[in-house]
Amino acid sequence: MTDKHQVRLRVNGTEHELLVEARRTLADMLRHDLGYTGTNVGCEHGICGACTVRLDGAPVRSCLVFGVQADGAEVRTVEGLADGDELSDLQQAFRDHHALQCGFCTPGFLMLAEAYFAERGLGQPGCAPGRPPSGAARSGQPAWATEHGAPADHAARADDAARADDAARAGDGGRAGDGAEPDEAEIRELVASNLCRCTGYQGIVAAMLATARSRRAASESRP
């Protein structure tokens, strides 16, 4: 007998309710059950980052999260970035700085970047920063908590990342979430958590720096 569960969630502002097998990943649920095919599946081991989405504001590897763990959650995918045919500022920056070639990894980088910007107070309007529910945090840890090597213990590494994040928030003198513009070293450390085999990362770094700079300038110009 198939073990199925009723799941309700909001994806890019749209409510969905569906029956999902307990074993089905969030990535497969988004792609095959709900039609959000912008979320790409690469390694299926949480290493490449192509499947990164935002779960209650935080970046997660959707291949490591079960669909049932997203019950009651807010999920944002790459389809939610553009406004109709108009690209978001981050997407336009990726285009302007040639930050993609084959494009397979691009959705993961975009969602990783938006989560990072939101945490620093530089997010898109309407995209509030957040932390994942406890179950999701342990199965689909923040994307920047993963390394390029095969993770031996996802739960332990996610807990370590959460503790490091809390320590950073306590000791950074208010830098996190204050709208401060990140420097190149921070961006390079961030994008190292996702894999790209085409660009050499330089265009991705440039696009993210340009977006952060423009958002910072826009926030300073507001009364």
C-alpha cells in the first residue's frame, strides 16, 4: 500500500493542496506534481545545489527535503523571481554579466543569492528572510552549509551551520540584516556551495555584487 499524505503549501504566493507519497522529495513534488520545472535536479545528493529553493525564507537543497516536510510552508522557486516577462534585477544582472552558459545551475544560484540578500536586508520586496522549520533544517540544510565533498552526516553539519549562523548574528555587530553591502570575498565563499561547470564563477560573483550594490543604493535613497 502506498503511504500518501495530504500536503498544503504556498509556492510563489499560490496555494496548493495535494496527496504526496512520503518518500517523494520536495524537488520531485515541485517539478512533477506542481509543474515548477525551473527547479533542476542534478546530483540528488545535496552537493551541486541546482535544486536550491527557499523554504520559509531559508535556502534548502530540495532533493534532500521530503515533500511532506513542506506541509504548511512557504516555498519560493525561480519562477517567482520575474514579474511576468520582466526579469528581476538579479536575473538581469546575471544576463548582463554573462553569469550563465548552459543555465542548468542558474536557478539554484539565483535562489541561493536571494536568500542570502534577504538575510542581509537586501532582499526583493515581498520576500522576507526566514529560517526553515526544524525538520527541514536537518534534512535540507542551508545551502551555504554544504561542501563540495560528499556529506557524511547531513544532520550534524546542518546543526553546526545553524550554530555558526547564530554565532555570526551575535558577534557581527549588527552586520547581518542591516542592509550592508557584501564584499567580494563573502560572495565567493557563498557561491562555493553550488557547482557550476561552465562559467568559472566570475560572472556569477560580478552579478551578485552588482545586484547588492544597486539594492543598497536604492535603500539609501528611500526616505
